[in-house]
Amino acid sequence: MKTTYVIGLDFGTDSVRAILMNSHNGAVEETAVHYYQRWKSLPFCQPIENQFRQHPQDHIEGMEQTLLAVLKKANLKPEQIKGIGIDTTGSSPLPLTKEGHALAFETGFESNPNAMMILWKDHTAILEAAEINQHAKSFPVNYLQYVGGIYSSEWFWAKILHIIRADEEVKAHAYTWMEHCDYMAYVLVGNKDLGQFKRSRCAAGHKALWHTSWGGLPPEDFLIPLDPYLGKLRSRLYSETYTSDEIAGTLDPIWAKKLGLSEDTVIAVGTFDAHAGAVGAAIKENTLVRVMGTSTCDILVCTPQTIGSTTVRGVCGQVEGSVLPNWIGLEAGQSAFGDVLAWFKSILDWPMEHFVFSSPLLTEEQKTTLKETYHAEVIEKLTQSAQSLSLEEALPVALDWINGRRTPDADQALKGAISNLNLGTKTPHLFLALIHSICFGSKLIVDRFIEEGIQIDYVVGIGGVAKKNPFIMQTLANVLNCPVQVAASEQTPALGAAIYAAVAAGLHSNVETASKIMGSSYIATYTPEKDKVKALQPLQKEYVELGIAIEKLTHSSL
């Protein structure tokens, strides 16, 4: 029997990655990355207003380029590629025409940010989210009970409500909306019937209030008072949803010819990156998988029998089948994790860019060398200096809410803060405070799950931060007072997408079996250091107290 292969496509914030995997032994045969060309200059974004939009052409170009790259390098026969799985950021909805075309491709909308994909980190819908939360209180059915009791500005309905109020032209021409993960699968199967296309259970349950107990999406009598458009939209969306081990369709003939693949190639139902990442890390019960990148998404799984009737407060949803079919997937996270440190680096970069790298005293060659060295070493040097600081001295305390708070208790109106500064505070002190902040924010998430009766024995870190910065991972283990393992794969979400594809294509019987064979191993385990566990506790208390003060200040001014 010929060896068979599957492809995982992982659409991140800045790029798309493709991996080609051997479905029999889990070996990653080829990889490719494509950075979104339009996104680089943020043409449709206004960061000061938390507006982040992406043009779907970036995603289609990236998908084509990465698929062609891995297939060319592998040089396999078309029939050996059995399936393609897709994961994306989310909630990242995109408006479509009645014909199923992205609105951004239509005449007159090519440069309209409101016609673009509304990226997960876009927080322009804070007021609409607050309105949805207030509106939900008046209904006998609690439509928020399976999303932690709070609807977020990061999610599907709030974003659409904001766009249709801000832009009448988009409202008039957006026949329907589709999550990023659904849209990419929809493109590959050839824009089949909108009404019959299989939508992601993960996206619908965690972000669009879909649940079987009330027959799918919230009813029209819930949506129409928010805006009549939402009532019409409901009938243009979907009733059923599907787990990502199921087949969305087979490869469209045009794409098959373009890629040199068979039209029998299976396209799996799409999903979100964090949930695929948990599968790629071979998630099991009582293990919290933390996808640690620009933000974090924290994923747990429980059996329906274990969780019973419990609905966990202040998380980002609990959805049957969103990670493993027939298991309850629970999602939490931080709106900023790596972004907190990236923000600080951008502050440091400004004087370097404007005074050092542009100095007329340097040759162009010297400028290039200096710039490359600086960017390669600045975080490493800061980490070394921060690591040498004593936890007993008076240290600044920071909040990680620089992009709002996701969990516990979503509140995107909140802002970051730093306290306890004095004339002795230096750059490494601030950097250490920010590292502590992202770890303390992680602790509040773990504490919330435990308070709600969810057992956590191990924590697994995946993503760039987990692999690149041992000091952050050791600090996290100390703050959580829990072992933290690091997955070996640098492409864990793409691994998970490939695992889903392998099951959808019939190469493995279920996701659990496939993940044991194809999932990532671990390269490191960080165990708590008792002296530092104790020394960090007063700083954690100050973090909580600062958070309470900032919450009061924020909401008293709104």
C-alpha cells in the first residue's frame, strides 16, 4: 500500500503555514510559510482605535503559494494526498454576497475596511458587545450561558452589528457572513451552495452562540431587537454545524488543476487555530493547552459526564466537539501575551529607528549590520537582565490588558497599566513586570477553571513564545505552581489541522487515535521552583489589586 499524506493549513495573524505530513507515522515531510503582503503595511487598520482588518486576497494568495510549495518539494503522486485541513484565527468574520463572493472583491468595496475580514483582535465593537450583554438579560433563555455569561467584542454578532451600523453600503450588500475558517474551506471546495455548506462547530459554538439546547443559533426574536438585519441574516447562515473530523467537500476542479491534485482530495470542516493546536499537542483530560503567541488561547477538554450541568463563568465557551468529537471543549485566553512584549519592544525601537539606525555618521552597511544585530539580540539581552533581578526588591507591577481582557470575564474596554515606579526603575525592571503580568494573567485563568470544578494537572505550552523564551516558561511554572511542558513542533495548529484531515479522509478511525500517532512530542518540562513560587505571591496579589483599581476607574469613566 502506498504511503498517504495530508496537509494542514494554519492561517495566523501575519502569515499562513502549510505542512505536509505522512499520515502513517506523523513525519512532517515539507513545510512552507507565506507572509501576507497587504497586511504588512496595515492598509485597512487603525491600531489606535483597535481596528484590524485583513483583505481575503492575502489569504487566498497565501494558501495557493504554500500549497504549491510543499507539493513541489515533496514531488508526490496526486492520489497520495488524501486530505487538507484548515485552521484560522477567530472570531474573524467576512461579509459575502448572495453569490458567495467575498464583498472585498466587488467593485466599490476593494479598499473599504468594513468589507474586509474583521480580524480576531479587532475591538471596535465594544459598545455593541455591551449592548448584546444588556439585551440578553431580558430574555428567559440565557443565550450566554455557554460562553461564560459575557459576550465579547471579539466575537461574531458584535462585530457584524458594529459594521452594519457604521457602513450602510456594506449592510446593503453583505448578504451573509462567514468565519475565516469556513471561508477558506469554502474556497477550496469551489464556492458550493451557501445554504448547504458545512460550517464549523468550533466557530459557531464559541463565537456565534450556537447550541443544540435552543435549536442552533439564537432565534430571530433575540436578534431583531438588536437590528432587523441580524434577523434576516440568521436565515442566511446555517442550522447545523459540524466537527472538523468531518468532510466539508472535495477539492474543486479549478483548484485541483492549479495544485496538481486529485478532485477526490478531501477538505475537512474548518476550525480555529487554538483548538487545532490542542489536537496537535495530543490534548487529554485535565491538561490545559496554552497556544502562546500574540495572544493566548487556553484549551481544555472534559467528558460530558465529568462537566455535567456546570457552565464555567467568564470563559470563551464550552462546546461539544469543538476540539475532540463527543468531548466538551472549553476555551479561555488572554487578549495579549506576546503582544505585550512586542509593544514594549516597539517603544524601545522608536529612538533606535529615528536616531541610531538613521545616523549620518554611519555607512549604509554599518546601519544594516547594527539594525540586524539589535533586532536579533534586544529581547535576549533584556531577558538576561530581567532574570538577574531579585524578586525581593521593589519591582513595578503591570497589567497585561493592553488589548483588553479576554478571560476571566471578557472586558475589552480595559487598558494596561504599570504601577510602583520610582527613580530606580530601569528598562529590565519594566520588562520583568510585563513578563510577570502575562504570567499572572494566566494564573487567573487557571484559578477560574479550578474554582468552577475543572481539574488541571498539567499545562502544555505551544507556539513561538513557549519555544523561544525559557525564562518566561519557567516564570509561568512558578506562578502557576504547576509543571509546564513545551510541545516540540513549531507548527502545532497546522499539525492539528492535518490530523483532522487524516480522520476526515478515513486514514484514522478517530481524532484521539490520530493525534497519538501524528501529534507533537515534548521537548522541555519546567517544574516550579519553591523559593520563587513563594516570592512571586506578593507580586501576584499586587497585580490583582491593581486590576481591581483599573476596572473601577475604567467603568466609572464610561
